[in-house]
Amino acid sequence: MSGVPQVPARFVDPGAPPTPQTVVSRWDQFLGSIASGMPLQDAMLKHFMKRADIETMTRKSALEMKRWRDAKIAALRCAFSEFDLDEFFDRVAKGMKVADAYMEVFGREVEGTFYRLLREDQDMADRYRASQETKAMLEMEKAVDIIDDDANDTLPGPKGGEIPNMAAVQRSRLRFEGRHKIAAATFRRLYGDKEAKTEVTVNIDLAERLERAIGNARDRKVTPRQMSQAIDATYTEVKPMDTSWMDEKPTDPIWREES
């Protein structure tokens, strides 16, 4: 977790609560007030949450940090209505820039916190993505008109007749390719390039490999060191077995003729 304090030092700490309450119980109520849009300083004073209490709870676990951040995101949403947001996303889907659509719907310049909503609020992020996908579909429909438009493909020739207007052709190509790249990046499932799957088949002849291994073992030469070790092992003296502890000595297995 980040070591940066969650609440600036300029915020005033409240006094002790009039009735004893645990920080955990006050924390839940505090988050509810933050999520409803209450300013942070007012919520701190209302629920007797000091800066140290907020630090303690947000560092307690990843879950509490997520609840704190979700409450702040919910507070940002309180400045908008569903009706206005529908109007905004409809304009974006039709091809309008975010800043222009925001100005038309809300009557003011777009704030940086609104872009934060589009990134971090799951519902807003999904709606923004859907509007961008719709925009990609509309742009690709325009691309068909660009391809079919041949009005400026030729120019009058200096000696009569017509000559290709390569500048217009290249411009149309750029307009189409630009739209296609944006659509492919935005709506990859529909306009993205399909990745070709390459299947590689490997056949292993086990019988051939086994025969080769047998041949290698047969042809392998004995090194002088291996030969020396084999000779030494052959002539190693074997010590006689100790039979002193036996009551009956083992008989000699060699047969002797009776005299």
C-alpha cells in the first residue's frame, strides 16, 4: 500500500465522540456519508473520524482500502444524474469528443475527476466502452462511403483526357486506414485482425530412436581407464571369512578321495 497520507494535514480533527464508539463502527457510517457526496471535512466532524483513524482503517487491509476508494468514486457520481449520463454517452457514441459532449450536456468544461470516473468506476467504464464500440461501428460505415467515393480519383490531363489523382487516392486511403485502426483498437472483437493459428505436427519415430541408441551403445569404445578398472576388479584379493565365532566350522566343499 502507498505510504502517502489519505487525508491532507489541513483538515481539522474532531474531538472525542460524546458516547464511546469503536473506530470500526464509526468507519462504516463515515464511508456511507462520503459515498453520499458529503464533503470529507463535514463527514470527519460528523462521525468523529480523525486523520489517524482514517489512516488506521485504510491500512488495516486491502479490502478496507478498496471500500475507501469506492466511497470516493461514489461521491464523484453524485454530481451527475442517470438522465444526463445517458445523454452524454449517446453523444460520444455518435462520434462527439468527450470534452465537447460534456460541455453540451453539463454546460461546463470537463473536469479531470470525470475522466477518473470513466477509468475507475466499473459501470461508467463499461458504458464508455460500449459508446466507443458504437462509435467504431459508425466510423466503419463511413469508411464504406470513403471507399466507394471516386469523384476525385482523376484529373483533367494536360494533353486532354484524364490522369490519376494520386493525392486524392492517398488521402482516401489514409482516411480509411485511420478509421480502421481506431475501430480495431476500440472494438477488437469485431474489427481486429484475426490471428492465424499455426499448428505444428511433430512425428517422433520411437523405434528408429531406440535402434539408434542400441547402435551407439554397441559402437561405443572402451577407454583405457575403463579397461584398467575392469582388470583391477578381476584380480582383487578376497579376504577369507572370519569363522572364529562359529561353534561348528563350515565344512570344506572340496571332495577328497578316501585313502
